[in-house]
Amino acid sequence: MTSAAVPPDVFAALARTCPTPETTAALRAAIHARRMLLLKALLVRVERQRASLSPAAYRDFEDDWALLERAERADTAAVRGVLDYPTVGAWLAEALAAGTGADLEARLAHLGGVAVAAAVRAGRPPSGTRAVPSGRLALPGLGVLGCPSGRARVSSRDGTLRLTERAGWSPLRKLPGGTAVLDDLDPYRVPPRGIGAAAVPAAAHVRTEQGEWTERWRLARALLAATHPGRGAETDALVRAVVPLADGRGEGLPTGATLRAAPGAVLTQLPADASELVETLVHESHHTKLAALDEVVPLCRPGGALHRVAWRSDPRPVPAVLQGAYAHLALLDLWSRAARAVAVPADWRRRAAERFAGSREEVAEALSVLRESDELTCAGRGFVREMRSHHERLGVADRNST
């Protein structure tokens, strides 16, 4: 998909951070296209490097791939949902970057969990005994089966997966409303190096306070729906998983994070309140939106210039300036609406008005940097023009409301 292939109204709506069913459909299609490209690249790599793999590893890969294909024939949409789950993208990125031999084999083993999850979702769960060298069979979007023996015995009856080692099963917990889950189990939910300069790791499953997360999520969804129903629907459609991070406040970690390889996952520590979670969801979902679009419509060309932005202490390259400006423009839109909303609590209106007033000029400065940059593609320049136009309209709306 090139900028010419994206309908002009969809491209403009994306630049203005405007949530519409058409923009959401385009983004989900872009995420899926990228995911299928990576999956095919992994298949090609395995075939080309077959000689470097052990016979058992190659046989398991073939069996898992066949299971995935059978599931896809049974229910294409269900399998697509599994393949597009955020952590599957993170796994594919690691597998494609892995060294030859044992390093690659260790990551190829995860295809077994992906295939089983796809088969379960398609209503065709497998039967038999599976080797699980790591001792944990992770089913993306579903949960993790602990396998101390190194093997998992699975069976199916009436389309239901049955796990013999039932005591070791830990399911992912669904967040209320929508389809998002609280993912504190998947081995690929956070990179091995952690997040941010402080290398903050994922929160351990045993330390995740399910009740607190559920309540924050419920209140945040209600607050977002009351502030901007369209934005709430978009967030429901794009956010597939919330990944708790270990407590690291005061260590230079942003409120939330998004992995380019795992669009649709919001990585965050437990927010202080519902309004903080709303802001995190909107901010990070716009990182997902821009990353998905940029994969198919390049907005920046290679360059090396670094620029200062108000929200970071370190100089940022042009793609990062664009990412930050885009996410903060979405927040300005959110705060502008919240400050004028009558169906939201007064403290949210006050907070939103203060945030809008404090951030509008910061976003304007970043947009000026982008306007003067020679590192934007033609599509990127058009995108930034639409962003600037929306930024100006938000200022007019703010003046008219005072």
C-alpha cells in the first residue's frame, strides 16, 4: 500500500488523529499484511538454513506449520486474530534476527504455541504429545502451560482443548469490555533488555494486581467513552493487550511504551488513576497507528539530524520527533474535547484544560521542526501538513470555548 493506494480521506483522517471505522480497518489491514510478510520470511529462512537445524527441530517446525495451515482452512478469521496478536510480532522479529543454529531453534519452538492457539481459536484443537524444551508452552492471547517434564499432553473433545498437565495452566485474564487481555505471561511481551533507559522488565505474573488493573481499565473505558466515543471505539479495536511493567517510577521510564514489532500492545506500569490510563492508551495507540502506517507508506527517509523536543531530555531523530508529535497531537485533541465535555467529572475537565494549555505550544514547536526537515518523504510532508492544520483548528476551538 502506497500513499496513492490509501484513499485521501483516510490518509487525512489518520494525520488528524481522527478515529473512523475506515482508518481502523486500514490500520488493521496494514498490521496483518506486515505480519504475513514476516511469517513468510521466517518460512523462507528455515528452508534456506535447514542444514543448520537439527532433524527434530525441523520436523517440529514442519508439523507446527501444517497445524497452522489446517487451522487457517477451518477458520481464517480466527487464525488471523492469533497471528495478529502483538506478541506474535515480537516473536517473529526475534526469530528473524536470531543467530543460526541453536539460537534460531530456540525461537522456532514458539511456533508450536502459536499453532496450537490458532487451532484452538479455529475450533480444531490438536491431540497428542508435544515437546516443550523450555518447560512452558505459551499460547498467544490465551495463556501459558507449565510443562516441568518438557512435554505437554493435549487432547480435544467436542472442539475443546484439554491439557493433561492441568495444574500448570495459567490463563490470560480478560479486561472488562472489549477484547483486550492483561498479558503478564507471554514470554515475548517485553524484550529481554527491558524497556527504557532503566531497562524496566515485565511485571511478574504473581505480582500483578488483577483487581486494581480491572478497576482502572473499567473506569478508563467509561471516561474515554464519555469524552470521545469514537476514540473509545478506536482504542477497543486497536489495543489487544495491556502488558504490566515492573514498578519503576522515578527511574526515567515513560508512563507507557509501544514496541514497533508488537502493535496493539500497551506496555505500562499500573496507572495512578483512570485519567492517566486514558492518556496512556491514547498516546500508545497512536504510536501503533503511525508505526502501522509507516510500514506501508514511508513517511521519513534516512537521515541523521537530531532535534530537541519538549517531552524528551535527549535529542531525537526525525522519525522519533514525528512519532512524539503525532501522539501528543492526539492527546491535545483528547484534552480539548474533555475540557468542553459536560458528561465527565469536573476534575477531568480541569486536568484536561491544564494539559492542553501546557502542551499546545510544545507540539507546535515539534511540528515546526518537521516542516523544516528535508528527511520527510512526499507522503510525510503531506501528513505533517494535515497534522499542522488540525493543530491550528484545535487552537481555534480552544479560543472559541473561552
